Amino acid sequence: MSEDTSFLFSGLHFDRKKFAKDFSRFKEKENSDDLIENLSLVEVEKEEEKKVSTKKRKRNAAVSETVEGFTVFKNSKSASVENEQAKKESSQEKKKLNRQLEQDAIFRKKYNIHVSGNNVPCPLQNFTELSSRYGCRSKLLRNLAELGFKEPTPIQRQAIPVLLSGRDCFACAPTGSGKTLAFVCPMLMKLKHPSRDGIRAVILCPTRELACQSIRECKKMAKGYKFRIKLMTKELVRQNDLSNFFCDVLISTPLRLRLAVRKKKMDLSRVEYLVLDESDKLFELESLMIKQIDSIVKACTNPSIILSLFSATLPDYVEEIARTKMHDAVRVIIGRKNTATETVKQKLIFTGSEEGKLIALRQSFAESLNPPVLIFLQSKERAKELYAELSVANIRVDVIHSDLSQMQRENAVDDFRAGKTWVLIATDVIARGMDFKGVNCVINYDFPDSAAAYIHRIGRSGRAGRRGEAITFYTEQDIPFLRNIANAMAASGCEVPSWALTLPKLRWKEHRPRRDSISTNQENYGETSQR
Ligand SMILES: Nc1ncnc2c1ncn2[C@@H]1O[C@H](COP(=O)(O)OP(=O)(O)OP(=O)(O)O)[C@@H](O)[C@H]1O
């Protein structure tokens, strides 16, 4: 090489012995004959260095040693040893990851957990993992133990890690399978401690009854914490200015929260955690709720908000709408989507006419009235009529519908929970989410208006692994709509008359036909049907 290359090493002291080979390459050449050889050597060297440096760039940090302020890359020999080491490490990493993925797949199969999405977190093996993996405080674990929750349910095993890792989540799991805890537990862990910094978490429920129940469940799980957990009540909405209102958790129906945001300047910009419970009900097309949900989600402007949807039925259109509001969401389905729980024995009874229903009801009560029993009808008028009929019999019966005051509705639910009421006659106002321990039987006195309504109604029974029963009366006018219910029954492992599965499948929106009146004793009707 003709030019002087000593500047390359000026200011550095090299151990000539150690680097003799390298020095030999850069030494002055006597004649040009070797120039070509020398150039080619230099090119080879450069090529080698180029390969080494690109490989190194691919690694997290090039291994180097500093000599007097200069970083000197190791020579190619130690670099290739390094590469070998790095390759071995990364293949070990890869093997470990694959082993973990395999274990997760086996575990999810065991609990019928189906997931989709990027990098889905490992499911929980047990509740103690909440503290070992996520640093959960002992207080929360103690509360779970006090509530008698020994093992996480399948939906909790998967939805909790997803939400704790800050991912948006769609969760569809059977009725009575613990979805409430699946979103409350990670919410409390994410909130960590009380704060006066605005409204931090919001849970939206389709009915006031469910909102009241959710706040009760929340407070049980937050025992010992000082979280401000508030219900959006009529009184709260009546306050003039809510712009400075703050709490850790706010539970509301969409209508009330939208009112508070639009009319009373309630600020949702710091909400970090938003849960849409019974989400398919909230997103029901042509319902006012879907517009209310839209304005609430828009008001939650926190870019790092965690949005989750929970329900036992999650139609595809709900996912499509929600995906426009979610980012990189994880989908968690337990069992088969939109199917009834397998813990409820289901029966269809043909009663011919409306009159036949009352006879069939009296007969089933005479044979085996096994309270508590829930009876669903398609309207409040019909609920009142049946209440009039049954309240004369010596059965402790009550009724709940939207014509009652808030207090009357709460009393009806509390009395039924407490066992004071044996038979509760209801409209669909309590068909979803309501958790009554040990309802032995649900009677669909009027045919449900959709397969989803059927799944949610009968899901008031057979909860938390308990067994239950569901009886569905149907008349001539219900037969065209029978196929969907028969499918839901068959999908949850129930015996269904084969002819029912051959009926034409109808894409029905709502089935609430006009029906003959129930009341047979007109003179009693006026006295006892004040409810
Ligand atoms: N890990 C658990 N172990 C035992 N019981 C549990 C567990 N988690 C929840 N439960 C109980 O299971 C019952 C049903 O829970 P929850 O109401 O959350 O069900 P859900 O899936 O929300 O039902 P729905 O779809 O009807 O709303 C409740 O009584 C609750 O206390």
C-alpha cells in the first residue's frame, strides 16, 4: 500500500505482538507487485468486516471493548465465537418461547379457551399468579378468597391477563361464567390506588338493575381499598355542573352517562379503562343505546384507554362496529360463541294456545314447584296479568317491570335474592346479567324474541357451575321461530325433537306477536294487579 496509514492508529498504543498479523497487512510494501495481493487482502478484510458488522448490527448490542476512548471491535475470530454464542442463545430463546406457546395451547384447550390476536398473554394458571406475574396486592387476593373464588373461571384465566397487559379485548363466555370478575379484577389492579385525578374507569350496563349489581360486586372485590366507586344515579345527573366530578370507578347506563357528559359537562378525558358489559345489548341496532355508546366512547379521549366488550352473545356486527374503536384487540371466546350454558337442562312445551299456557304452568307448579323460579313474559302488561293470576294462589309471587318505581324494582330483586319471593314474574328488564344465586328454574312463558334473548333468559339459572332448568312454552304462532331456539338448545348439548331442527331457519329481528290476554278471573284483576 503506498500511502501512509499510520494515522489510523495515531494516539493509540497497540500490543504489536498481539496484533502482529493485523500489522503485517498494513505495513509498507517494498514493491507494487504485492499491491494487487495487498489490495485484494484489504478487500477481503473489508468484506469480512462488513459481514461481521452487519451480523452484529442485527444483535441487540455489538460486543466491544474500549481502548483509550475508542471502541475497538473484537477481531473476526472472537466475533465469530460471539456469533456462535448469540446464535445458540437465540435458538434457546426460540425453543423456550415455542415450549411456552405449546403449553399455553394445551392449557387453553383444556379450558375451552379460544383466542385470536397478536401476542396473546399466557392464561392464568391460578389466582396467585396475579401476584407473582402482575404484582397484585394481597388485599385483592384475600377478597377473592373471602368471596369463595378458589380457581379462576376460563374467561377469567384469559381475559384478566389480556386486560392487565393493556390490550383491548372482546370477551364472549357463557352466562354465569364469571365475566364480571374478569373485568373488575384487572380494573382494580390497573387503578392501583385511589386518585382524585378525574374519572378513571367506567363500566356501562344496559339496565339500572345490572348497574346496581355491578357496583355491589365491585365494592366486594375492592374491600379494604379506598377507591371511590360511584353509581350514576338520577340525583347525580341532576347536579348542575359535573365538570369537576371525580371518582375511581363510575358505573352507569348509557343514557344517564351521555346526559351527564352532554348536559353537565362531565369530563371523561382521563378514563383509562372502559368496559361495555352485555355489549351486544348496548350495540343493538336501531336502539337509542348505540348512539349513546358512540358519544360516550368519543368523549373518552385518553389515547391509552383500555376498551373491553363482554357478553354471552357477541354477534359479528358488534365486533365490526367495536373494532373501529379498538386497537390491536384480543378476542377471547369460551366454548362456542353465542351458545347457551351447558349447565341448564332445557325443555320445549307445546301449549297449543295462550290458555293452554296457564294450564301448563299450574300443572308444572302442582307437579314440582322448585323455587326460586323466574318467569319471563314479553311485555309488562302480560307480566301484570300473570301476576294477577298467580297472586291469588298461595304462592309467594312478585313481579318486576319498567312501570314500577326504582324502589319497587330494587325491592322485587332484593326479595327474590333473599328468598322471600319464590316466583318472580319479569319482563326482559332482568333477562341479562342479573346474578341470582341458585335459580332452579326459568320459565319462558312467552317465547323469547331472539336466540340471544333465549340464551340470556335461561342463563339466570345454572350459574357458577350450578345445575338449572329452563322450560319454554310455545304456541302455533311461535312455531316459525322455533328453529333458532332449537339450534341454541342443540348447541348446548340438549335433546331437541328432530322435527324442530328441520324447520326453516328464519332470520328474525324481533318476535313479539299479539297474544290473547292471560287473565281468566276478570273480577280479581282490578284488586291485586296494582304492581
Ligand atoms: N372464580 C370463580 N369461582 C367461583 N364462582 C365465581 C367465580 N367468579 C365468579 N363467580 C360467581 O359466579 C356467578 C356468576 O358470575 P357473573 O355474574 O360474573 O357471571 P356472568 O358471566 O357475568 O353472567 P352473565 O352472562 O349472565 O352476565 C356469581 O355468583 C359469581 O360470584
